[in-house]
Amino acid sequence: MAEERAARVAVDDNAMEREGDAAELEEGEIQDDESLEESSTANEGGLAAIQPHPLEHSWTFWFDNPSAKSRQATWGSSIRPIYTFSTVEDFWSLYNNIHHPSNLLVGADFYCFKHKIEPKWEDPVCANGGKWTISCARGKSDTFWLYTLLAMIGEQFDYGDEICGAVVNVRGKQERIALWTKNAGNEASQLSIGRQWKEFLDYKETIGFIFHEDAKKSDRPKNRYTI
Ligand code: MGP
């Protein structure tokens, strides 16, 4: 089920299949454009028959604008929820109409978290969690960011329930993406998530996992796990 959903997420926003045809597809198979056209022409109901494809979870995009951030009195007070989506189609309409990391201003932070989880250590779901982080040169994280979003919302992680969300930080010399998880102390699930994330992104560098608890106490927290 998760694989089928992931495959559907990976199709572009025009690739919406009729429910009847979906039943005939093998698991993970994607209907090609030609048969899609034929099936929609043959379908008397036309667009009316196309149903949105629900995601397992609803997700919220959040944004922290660098100028608002520089004026904030307490950390996090300028982070704003932008939009919540819960279908494949909604995700693509949003994704195709928002700036990708390479087009965001230096200092910006863009988040995608499960609905109702705030992207803060203080959120009760995040409180005992931590994060894996990758980094790349300025302007180079767009594909990593898209693949991270697809893996999360398409439920491609074996320990998907452990995931809170992801954030991309746009900085002067580099862009960083962090994947936030719930139970930092659960080593097996964190290692599985980190390994799978690297595989999905084909990311070859070593990555580290930091506990939020450590980040609260120190400006330079040590990695608890590395892979
Ligand atoms: P950070 O997440 O280590 O790096 O946070 P950032 O924001 O990418 O740093 P930059 O230098 O690249 O801009 C840096 C600091 O922000 C932390 O030491 C905290 O003081 C504060 N901070 C970050 N987060 C994620 C939180 C949070 O969730 N809650 C609170 N209260 N402070 C936070």
C-alpha cells in the first residue's frame, strides 16, 4: 500500500488515474500517458470522475522569512504555517507554485511537517526527538528537497511513524536539509531512517544525528549516530 502510494506521488500532477484502471495496475506500476488519455476520453464523466488521491497523513508547509526572523523576540515566533495538504494532487499544485530552495532568500527556512506537529523542539511530539542533516552547496538542494518530500509524504520509510517532518535551511554558502524524528533514543529506527534517506537521495557523504535535548544545551551538539 505504501509503495503504491509512493509511486502515485512520484507521478507528475497530470498523471491522475481512474479508479477502475487503478485496480488493473500491478503494485507500483504507473499508468502511462497514452493509456491515460485513452481512458479519460473513453470515460463519459470526464474530469468529474477523477478522484483525488489521499495521502496517509496531512502535511503542513511552514516558512520563516529572514527579515521577520531577524526581528523576532524569541526563537520561532516568526515561523508561519503556509498551507496544509492531504492529497497527491494538492501537493503537486503547491509544489509547482512555490519557490524551491535555490530561489529562496539566504536566511530562509522552509518546513514540511505532519499536520499539527509544530517544527520546534517544544512541540510535544518533537520534544524527545532529534534530526539527521545533510548539506550541499548553495543552490544545489532542490532535488534533495523534492526527493525528501516525496519519500516522507509517499510513506517510503519503514519507520515512517517516527518522522515529524523536514526543513531546508538556506544559508550563504550552503543549504541544509534536516529530517526530524520523534524518539531519538530508539537507535534502530533512527539508523534505518538515516540509511533509507541516504539511499533515496543517493547521498554519499556521512550524515550525523543530533538529539534535540543536546542541541538545547549546547551550540555545538555532538552527533549521537553517524552513518
Ligand atoms: P539550529 O537549528 O542549530 O541552526 O539553531 P540554524 O537555525 O540553522 O542556525 P544558523 O546559524 O544556520 O541560522 C540555532 C539556534 O536557534 C539554536 O541554538 C537555538 O538557540 C535556536 N533554535 C533552533 N531550533 C530548531 C529551536 C527550537 O526548536 N526551539 C527553540 N527554542 N530554539 C531553537
